[in-house]
Amino acid sequence: MKITTTPIEGLLILEPKVLGDERGYFFESYRKSHLEDAGNTVNFIQDNQARSVKNVLRGLHYQNNPMPQAKLLRVLEGAIWDVAVDIRKNSKTYGQWYGIELSAENKLQFLIPHGFAHGYAVLTDTAEVFYKCDNYYSKELEGGVYFADETIGIDWKIDISKAIISEKDQKQPLLKDANNLFL
């Protein structure tokens, strides 16, 4: 598996080695030792899966200390524009975002560690997203950032006027007002 760093410390792109022939393909989608070799010691304990239609925008979400969630995402069907925003207040890249297209076709995976808000926009008619988490969800510790915060300036790769966004996500605070406990 090829592991690539991004301009924001901690965000990693994982590219599996795909073996294919006339029967189809096979690849190892996760091997803990590959992440450990890259200096990452995430211990995943839960898998989640979500299906969404075109122009759905989910996010930006995070979970605060003491139960933050690192995530490893991949797409089983369709394509998404996946975004992580650095919300670590003492980070030199605080408030910066990084986006990547994840698709069933490219089979890329995106590792998002603690201290990031996360969201994605669906680029195809449907998309099925699968992700691992290293902590259980806690409603009391959930946090969010407004997806259209101008100080962040995310390009979601969809027409925002056509975006399908939950009421909860439309009411998230700006980054400067978010209940963010990451230093």
C-alpha cells in the first residue's frame, strides 16, 4: 500500500495495490501494520457506512475530547469530494482545509486524525461511503463547523445552491465560534 502525506500534517492518503484480471480485482483495503510503518498508531474499533444521493453535503463534523474520532474513509460506489479542516488551535495549519476525490474507481482512502472537522459532497448519482473510527460516537461530544464558513473557503466541487444539507449542518457555528477543544 502506498501512503502519501498531504500539506496538512496528519492527513494521509492511502492507495492500495490492486490486483486485477479478467475475473475482477482484489486488494487489501486495510492493514494496521501499514499505518504503523508510517508512524500512525490508530486503533480502529468501529465501521460505519452511509449512502447518499448526488449533491448531498454532509459536514463539517468532529467529536471532542475525551473521545475524539480518527476516521479512515473510502468509497464503495460512486464518488465524493472529501474534506478535512484542521481545527487544532495550536497547529500552524489551523483553519486550513484539504480535499480529495474518493471514488469506487480510484479506490483511494483518506485518513483523518483527531483534531479535524470532516465533511463530504456527493459527486455522482449515488455514493456509498465506508469508514472506520477509532472511538465510539458520543452525542454529548459532537461538534461542527458551518460548511460555508468564508474564513475557511472550502470549494465543495458542487453547486451549493443545489446542495442537499441537513438542518443541523446548516446551523453549525463558524470555526471561530465552534466548541472546539483541540489544541
